[in-house]
Amino acid sequence: MNRKVLLWLMALVVLIPAIIGTGYWIYWDQFIRYAPVTITSTEDLPRIQKLLNQVDYLTPGPQEKSLYLVTYRSCKTCNDYEDKELPKFQASNIEPRIVVFALPDQAGNIRSTPEERSTIAELWLTRNWNFYKVWHMSTDETWTAEGLPIADDSLARSAVVGAGRSFNDQLNELLRRNKVAVSYPLLIWRDQNNQLRVCACSNEKAWHFVREELGAKEAPQEIFGVEVPNDLLPKFGSEGATSSSAEGPPTQAPEAK
């Protein structure tokens, strides 16, 4: 064997593993790292399902299949997901179940506003989808929560806000134990084999997994329908929202399909 052939063989020994390694890293970075996680723990699975059954979610109406979306007000990716992706699920008769919570304070930093907390308390108590539409389409600059009871002035409503945070904390603890790197929007559903699937969908590269597993289609319509006029907002104060809450689901939520 001449020297030139030997050098080529030595180069191949180095290059081939490097090429394979690089290819796998690209595959992992673009695909595997964003793939949903299946919850298989016989101990944690019923605990997660129990939390989902108990939570007061918001929905435009029941369907045979459902998709839970856990979100918070200032999550831009969450808002983008709702606007861009949820219409595709609605068009495919898949029920979005939105669970909104207020970020807890952290190291003395208050991460939610009084208006946000008051609104979240109202949403959990009434489960009024139309009221949620109005809030979703607003901005922090335009949203004053006018007509709503101030949650911070009410022990009961403060407890409701705390319940939302507690739900999120308990869910996160269980998910992390099952190797879910929690981020938002946090999506949970049952696949065709009735396995509980979770997507920490903070990166758009993960979104297609959920669409494909649930069979969602492209849809031109917006999930929030026609724009709600600003003068409709006063009708969704505490008293008005309670009378309108028949649009929402019953108090006892069915299990995720």
C-alpha cells in the first residue's frame, strides 16, 4: 500500500465519523429536540390527567378531540400560536382548551399586572369564551379591566389566581419528572393510541408535530372570529359574564381525548 492511499484511508477514518456525527447533530437540532414527549409513568400519568380534568379551561365549544394549551398574558409565542395555529385545529373539529395563569412574582419582581390578575380570576370563574376573545385581542395599553372586581381586593378572587399558579406549578413538576423541558405554549393532547403527549412548543419548529398528530388542516379563518367591538366590553363585567357563561363548557371537564 503506497503512502497516498494510506493517507486517504487515515483521512476517511477521521472524516466519516465526523460527517455522521454532524449529520446526527443537525437531525437532532432540527427535529428530535422539538419532538413531543409521551408520558408513560404509571404514577404520574393519572396525576396529570386529574389536573387536566379539574382545571377551568376556556373553549369555543366541545369537540370529540381536544388540545390543552397552557399560556400566560405576556407570552408572545403563545399569542402567535393561538393566532396562527388554533384556527387549523378548529377547522378540523379539534377543541382548543386554553388554560391561562398569572406568572408568579420572582425575586421581588412582579410579573403580572393587577388588571391581568383581575381578568384571569374572572375567566376562571365564568369560563366565558367571548370575554376571553376581547381580552386576547387587546393590548396591555388598552386593557383596563373596567367593570371587573379587583382580584387583589378579594380573598376569593386572589385564591382563584393562586389556583391557576398552583395548577401550573404542579403540572410542571410532574412533566419535568417525565423529561419535559417545560416552555410555553405548553400543549397537551391524546394521540390516536390514547397516549398522553406533551409539547413544550416555544419554538415554531415544534408546531408541525402537533398538527400532524391531530390531523389539523390549513384554515383561513381566525379562531377568534369577527372582531369584537370595544363597546361590547362593559357587557362582560362580572355580572354580565356570569349570565353569558352558558357558552362555555360545563363545570366538570371531561377527560382529554
